[in-house]
Amino acid sequence: MFPNLKNEKLEDKKSYLGTGVHTVTIKNYKSSYDNAEYKGTPFIEFLVENENGVAFLKFTAIDEHTSEAAAKVRTQIFKRFLINCGIDGFESHDDACRDTIGRQVQVCLS
């Protein structure tokens, strides 16, 4: 069934980045809208990595249950992240997220 299992070389598994400030490259992103079965609060999550490991940056989005004040704060936080990634077009959040892939940004993880 797996004829070359014995000889298969595995890539080094990256560990998760720990607490601190890290310069990372954005590798990919996904949205809660990518999973039709997901029923919770919408989100966008970025996979980032550097030579020391990987991390996931999750931004909670807005739905009909989000207060006006929370919606404003969430939008400002997300836009600031995109600006820090060098994004300057905000007509479509999908296009903005796609444009972050391959860019470097400093993040503070706790």
C-alpha cells in the first residue's frame, strides 16, 4: 500500500512560535466562510512562519450579533494589521488578505 514508506524523508516539523515579538512571513489565510458547516462568529485566520516556527493569527469578524462598538474596534484592528502588511487597497477583504501572502510583518504573540 505504501511501497516507499521506509525510505520516505519527512520535513522537519516546525514548532509553534512562543510569546514575544517575531518577524514572520504570511504563508496562507482562511476564512470561516471556507467551512459551510461553521456556525460560530466569523473569522479570518492567517498562517505565519519564520525560521523558528509557525503561528496562527485569528481575527474575529462581524456578524449580526456584534455590537456597533465591537464592530468598530474589530474593523480598526484588522485594517491596522493589513496596513502593517503593506496593504493599501481595502475594497475587498478577500483581495486584501490574498495580497498579504508572502509579505513580512512583525507580530507580538502572548
